[in-house]
Amino acid sequence: MAPLSEMGSSYRAPESPDPALVTTRPYKKRQRTSQVPDTNEELIRAFTGASPASARLRAANGAPLTATHEIRLLRAQVASMEEELRNLQSTWTDELPDQRTLATAQRSAREKHGAIRTEAAHNELQQMLLQQQLLFATLQTAVLRAPLHSSGQAMFESLHFDTHLGRDSDEREQLLLAHNERSLATLPSIVNRFSQMAIDKMMAQQENTGKPELPLSQIDITGCKDNTLISSVFVSEIPHTSLEEVYAAVLSYFDGIPTSMKRHFGVNANRTRLNSVDSPVMYRRSTFSGAGLPATVNNVVCSELTPSHGMVHIDAVIDDPLHPVTGTGPSQYGICGLTITPKKDPITGATLSVTLRWMVVYHYNMMPDDPLIKEDLTMIRPILNGDLITATARCFMD
């Protein structure tokens, strides 16, 4: 930028426009094109390079000015600006006659002006950021209050114990035994809690306040930071009086998964045990290929039958240096928890039926809008809604 003393123009306006043709306010300082925007729209235009549409000048009676009159008006504005520039140059020269001092003062003025513009732009951006943060927080609150709010993340964190295995064989077995003890102690209450939440949710949507209608099936989809969870809660009354036979039927479902996956879905499922057959807890690897999304997962299988209940818990071990699994596949693993409890007559104490409660969560390394998730969900829906386990159990007991 040249010093103000060197600024000037050889152009002189030959005449001023007819004051009767136009109405103008007293001329103020010329607006620089690099001035800090006053609104968000102006800031966006500054970032994108878009130019706002210029307003058409009008005469005093409101009629648009002709091109000739606009040119005359612009010439008058140029003359006024040149006169203001000459006055500024004269003022600077009179106040600072020394050229070196004048140049230093002009440079300082430009730097100060630049700093003011930068600070103004920074403040504007800070206000925009604050507004966006408030809007995002409002959206977060709305999502939590939405009727489609999912408990999938809480279910996943409750079912997944996140067991990490090392290389030492004795230590691995101790960790698996600890996992099994924790599962036997906590899974029944976990399944009961989320099943009751599903029942309460269903009752709140019903007009009457009677008993819940079973079977109950609720499928939820939860979008997380970098993955998607598909979860399901299934509750059903099995018309059978023997808890032991229902437990055997449930185990037959899990044991026969490779056969049922091939028969119903065209999925090839293979299993390999990874720990000793003498261990009370089963640790195995399952691979799925063919139809649907491929997956390889290491599972810890915990099960127990007591006079009061039966339970099955299948969790995933994703950190095992001896049997590593990739964490980059589209479908990483699925986990589930199941309980069966006898429903007894309050007077005689005889078993009337057996209540089956089942919760399952599938973990996908994809976002919810990925079409592969929708395709896989369509395929595994009979698993999620309880149709497959119910049909298998009935077939076994029949």
C-alpha cells in the first residue's frame, strides 16, 4: 500500500448530477471490500466468494435511474472521495512534515486497521461457533427425548465384559474363569432389567393398563461415533412345565446355529474351540461367510441351570494376541444374553409355563446409513424378533 502522500488521481469529474434527479444521503467513508462482514450471510459470501446483488439506484420519485444518470452519480461520488483523500493527505502532511515519520505513522495506521479487522472477524467467528454449539446441544437434547430413543448402547456395555487375554496359558484360563463367574452372577439381573424396560415401554404405548401382551419383540438401531449397534429384546411365554427341558431346547438352538444359519440364510458358519475341553467355560472362534456380511469372532460361552433359572451368555473377546481378530471388518461381532424362569401358580406352586427373556446386540463397523446394514438387518430379522429360537425350541420339545 502506497503512502497517503503518494495517492492521487488524475481524473476530475466534469460535472455533478442534477440534484433533482436523485436523493442521496451525505457521503460517508467509502466501504472497503475487505471490511469485516456484519451478518452470517455476508460472512458466508466472503468465504465462498459470492457477490451480493447490488441495489439499483432510484430517483426521488422511486423510478430507476437511467444509465446516464447512474454514471453522473458515480462521477460525483468519485469527486467527493477524491476531495476527502486530498484533505486527508493535507492533514497528514501538516501534522507530520517529516517524510520518514509520515511513512512510519501510515504503516502503523495500516497495521492497527488490519488488527482491528482481524479481531472483528475473530469475534464474529466466535459468535458463530457459539451459536452452532447451542444448536447442536439442542439437537442432542431432542434426540434423547425422542420416542425412538434406543437403549442399545447401554445394552451393549452391560453384555460386553471387554475381557482381554494374554499369552500365558494359566493366566488366560484364570481370566476366562473370572469372566464366567461374573457372567453367572450378573447376567440374570441384566437381562431382567432390560426386559422390564421393554415391557414398560410397550405398556406405556398401550391404551389399557392390563398385562403385557406376549411375545414381545423390540428391535432398535443405535448410531454411535464410528459404529452402529442393532439390538433386540425378546420376551415370550413357553407353554411347558419343565424348566430342564426348555433349557435343553435353548442349548440345542445355540449348538445348532451353524446348521440353521446355512439352512435359513445361506451362511456358512464354522466353529473351533480355543481352550481345553476340560474347562468349565467354553472359548471358541466362529467364522461366518457366504450370504450376508463376513465375520470372525472369538466368543466366551457361559451357561448354567439352577432350580430358579437357566441362563446363557455369549460375549466376544476382541483382544487376544494368540488368536487375533480384525477390527476393520464390516460386522465385527454379536453378543447376547438369555434367561428362562418358571412361572408358577401362586397357590399350588406348580410350574405353569416358562418365561424366556433374550437380548442380543450386533456390532457393525459402519454408519447407520450404509445400505449393507439394511440388507443384513433384513436377513437376521428372524433372529432378532425371536422367531428362529422359538421355532427351534418348539421343534426340540415336540
